Amino acid sequence: MISEKVTTVCPYCGVGCGLEVQPPASQGKATNRDSEGTPIWKVMGDRTHPSSLGKVCVKGATVTEAINKNRLKYPLYRETLQQDFRQIDWEEAFNLIVKQIQLVSKTIGVDGICMYGSGQFQTEDYYVAQKLLKGCLGTNNFDANSRLCMSSAVSGYMGSFGADGPPCNYEDLELTDCAFLVGTNTAECHPIVFNRLRAYHKKNRHVKMIVVDPRRTATAEAADLHLAIKPGTDIDLFNGIAYLLLQWGAIDTFFIDECTRDFPAYTQIISHYPPQIVADKCGIEVKDLETAARYWAESEKVLSLWSMGLNQSSEGTAKVRTLINLHLMTATIGKAGCGPFSLTGQPNAMGGREAGGLSHILPGYRSVKNPLHRQELEEIWQLPSGAISANVGKTVWEMIMGLENGDVGLLWIAATNPAVSMPDLERTKQALLKSPFTIYQDAYYPTETAYYAHLVLPATQWSEKAGTMTNSERVVTYSPAFSSSAPSQAKADWEIFAEVGKRLGFEKYFSFKDSAQVYQEFVKTTRDRPCDMSGLSHELLSKYGPIQWPFPLRSDPENRYGRRLYTDLHFHTEDGRAKFAAFHSRGLAEPPNPDYPLVLTVGRLYGHWHTMTRTGRIDKIVKMHPEPFLEIHPKDARKYQLEDGELVRVVSVRGEAKFKVKITSAIAPSTVFAPMHWGFLWAENAEANSLTHPHSCPISKQPELKACAVNLIKVNQI
Ligand code: SF4
């Protein structure tokens, strides 16, 4: 038990704020307590953390209130989903897992084994899971909830630059001339990033802020220009801005000639996007389009920020690449205050990408499809040649489909809650009901997904295990095990994976003494790769504090922050040049139609996190956001004869949900908004994802969770 203050990292969002936590015993008379009266760790911002500079939002400030609540204490098992769980010990749990893996390997083959992990993992958890599935078992069927969150950013960066990795730093928020925020309600979803930007924007009158979002969010309220485009018209807008920049000569021909390729094909495409056509498609005024382009043209340094609004789209990769095109044509990359900057949702989605935590990638920013990459990793892992499969693994939606058609015999879900977060939720639940064997591993119980599990395993959470997380700006923070709140039987995710590996006969690959050894092995897989962090270790991070990568062997830990990517204007493509991408917009996968005439867009609220597994147990946050709702424009409310506060049925072709109506002109006409947080544990029939569809980007395989066609039916009930 630690009796001193310790520094750690917030386990909620990808901003990755540094926290200083103080144990109850040293707080004196004013000891912080949770709502049940249990003394809890006091949370403050860590002023020494380069990403957050001592600031935290309400989620970080209250996170320790959930540490002791509703913890899963021991493994639970039932043979069928109709039975009640019975308590079992770990010995039985491990035997069940090993038996099922062996059975599925024999009957369906190793590709019948699937794991769905999470950006809540520490990097060590991610890494050991990859070694087990992709290395030892020989299936690439590991996917993570980053598939629903960030995979379009991954494929966008890879397509344009030849490698994943956001090139910017948070410092750029305070160095830019123009911030271009697209599909991101940063004020609510990444509040500390937004606070830094807003403070700088307020102080510096020359700095422009453009927000592109169909909703007038808190982020849009702070902007100089809000472009409330129609959902699905982002590519039209970006190509329209490019058209004007080209027409005005506001491009950097030297950079284009020396550092990029495929510009001529791109100019062909953008010639189809004159202002009036773009303005009509996007539903904005020509003058506003011109103002946005003028801000780009007049700014030496433009920083674009985005999150789900671009990524969660059936053309997510095309959107990201079309946005990056604007940076390439204006040479706003590789310099302070500039660049395309994706904001990750989960706290360690970036660590997952580094450790190969998606079904098409391998540790060290390697690709499953690349034979050299597989060979390199087989050598590092000392596996026989050909041990790593050349087949891209199943994405999470493909895993769900695999349950439907009998291709999946074991689904292992850890640290995430797909029974709330997946699109087409009813279909997802029906598929989960068909699963021959589902393992659910988490710190909390119950959760919605636990209802679909055969075997439930108690995991420690971030405060109870030592490990690392990487935030959106590539800063790696070490978090020590500081609280003794874990139930005695809970184990770290990586320990569970390693034990299963050992019991399957792969002892020598999993002989880790502790997570520091896991990390030591992981960083070796990044050596000489674009995400080289081979100079990092738990010891170094613990001694010097958070460090930004790239950080190759023998890097100077005193110089631990301030590394931008591509400052040498050399990219990771075959010829070192960044690639322009020429895309026309295809629009929404499910546009509104006479039966479903409105577009539903879903999103997040300031206080709640993901599916409320933690925040639903924190009184202050529940009071802040007591119930789900549906935002609707006054014009549409009149059309449907809806009153504020009235309950309305929202229906799509897949399902329905009920929400209280909130009439507001903050949402564009013909569009409605609902938060995605609530599952059936927290509200009856208010799951936004029962309405959404799984149509995905063909490149990133990220579903278009952001938009679907719906209709409204009055319930006449207050
Ligand atoms: Fe945590 Fe994100 Fe809030 Fe920072 S901004 S305190 S990382 S939830």
C-alpha cells in the first residue's frame, strides 16, 4: 500500500492528462469519500505533465470514486446463457479457456478464436494479447474498440504518410494561426485540449477557429466560424476549400513538387468543386465557404483537429485523407502550430496501435499483409517461420457476423462493452446469444455485455497494476499500481493472457516476471520502426516522467517532449513523399428517405464516458447527465407536433429507442442528436445504437456510427 502521493494518468480519454493522487490515509480530517462513505484517493492535476499542465476535467477529478464500486470479485461461469452464474476458481476458469481454445482449433480452426480488446488496456496488456493470438495461436483475430473509434485515422495516416501516427503536439494548439476542428466536439469530449486552445484563441485576436459540425456544440460556440454542414458532406467541403486555395494560388508549389506525389490527379478531382456546388451540397452559404478558405489561405500555420465525426463514416479514410490533402497543398505539416491531428477517444488507443492491437496490424506499426514485417516479428518472438498468419484477422463486426454464421467458436471480450457500443445493437445481441463460448473480462460487474457471457473474469483496473499508456500526442505515461482496491482474485489483463499462453504449452514465450519485463520486450519490437520507442522502460518513465516518442535507444531523457513528426519533410512511403488522395464524396451510406426522413447523429456528453461502466457509478456525473435525450430543431419539432420534454419513439429500419425531446436550434433542421452512453442497465429502451448501422469504410472497416436514417413517432407521454 502506497502512503505517499503518486503521479499517474487519467484512464478516460486520449488527452491523457497527468493526475496526482493522494491516498486516503494522508488526507487528514478532510478525507475524500465516495457516495457510500468509503475513503478514496484524492485527485489533482499533475502540473509536471506536459500534456495537461495540471488541469483535469470532471471525469478525471472524480475517477477514484468508482474504484471500489461494483467490482467483479471472482470468476463466474455458466454452461448456457439461460443458467445463473456460479462462482468458480481460477484453476477451473483457465481449464475452461484452454479446453475451448483446443476444441475450436480442432473443429473450426484457429480462426474460430477471436479476442475483442480495448483502448482501456495498458500497452502491456495489448502486447501480451498480440503475442498469444497472432504469435502463438496463429490467428490475427484480435480487434479492439479503436475499430469503432480511430481506425479511419490509422488508415488515413498510413495512406498519406506511409505510417500511422499523429504528427503534432498539444503545444501546437498554442502556436497555430488557425484551428480547423472537424467532427469533434472537443469542448465536451477532450476538454483539456479544448481549454488550452480556447485560452490561446481568446488571448490572440489574429488566431482563427473554424468548427465544422452539424450541431452548434459548445465547441462551435467558441468558433469564429461555424460551418453546420449536412451530415456526410465533409469531403465536399474539403475539396471545395481546396478548389478555392488552388484558384487563389494559396498553395506551396515548392513543397508539393519536392515532398508529395499525385497532385495532378487531385487537381482533376477538385476542379469539380466550385463554391456554389459545394455550398449547396453542404447546406452552407458560399460566403462562409469562402471565409473558411480565406482563413486557411491567410494562415501560415493551420492545425486541424478531428475525432469521431470524420472517423465513424463509411468513407472515413477518404475523409481523413482529403483533409490531409489540404495540409499537403499548403505545406502546413512538420512545423510548429501545423498539421493534421486526430484526437483519440480511448486513453490508450495509441498504445494499442503501437502494440499491433487491430486485426490488420502487428506490433511496431507493422502490417499483417507485409511478409517482411511478419518475418521481423517472428524473429523477435523467436517463432518458427510462417507462424504469423498472412491473413488479416476479423474486425469486431466480422466477429459478430462470425457468431451469426458459426465461424466463431470462442469470443473473448476484455475491458469494453460491445452490448452498448456496437452498431445495429439488436443484431449484435442476437449474435452474442448464439455464441458457443463468450469470455468477458472486466473490473466491473454487472455490465451489459456480462449478460451475454459464459465465463466472466475479474480484472484489475489501471490503478491496481503498473503499466503505460500513450496519449494522442504520443506521450507515454507510466502509471504505478497505487491503490489496493482490487478484489483479491482480480488479475491484470496481461497476466490472464500470459497464463493461458503457458497452459497452452507456450511457456517460454510468456515467462514475464512483471509488466516491466513485458514492456521491455514490447519496446524492442518498435526499434527502427516509425514509432521507435526502444529507449523507453518503466524505470526511465518512472524516473523522468512522461516521455514523447519517437524515443530510440540512447535518446536523452532530459529532452523528453517536443518531438513533431515529419520535420525533415521525409515521409514513410517508398519514395519518401506524402501522397495526395483524390476522392469524390459518396455521401451517407444510409441517406434519409421518405420513410426515415431525418438523420440521427450520435455523440458524447461532457461528464459521461463511453458506456458509463465507470461514470454511471459516480453520483456527481449522474446528476450532471441524469438521462438520455433527443435534440431536435424547432422546425422539426413543430412538424412532428412534439413538445419539449415529451417522450418520442425514434425508429430506424433496424430498431427503435425512446428519448425525451429537447428542442433546440443548436441542431440543424432534418438532423437529430442522441448521446450514445446509455445501455439497458441505466435506462430502459434508450440505446442509440439500436438505431445505427454497421456499413463501414472499405479501407478502415470503421462503421458509420455517426449517421443513420430515422423517423419519429409520438408517444404522448410526459
Ligand atoms: Fe481525463 Fe480526458 Fe478529462 Fe483529461 S480531458 S481529465 S484525460 S477525461
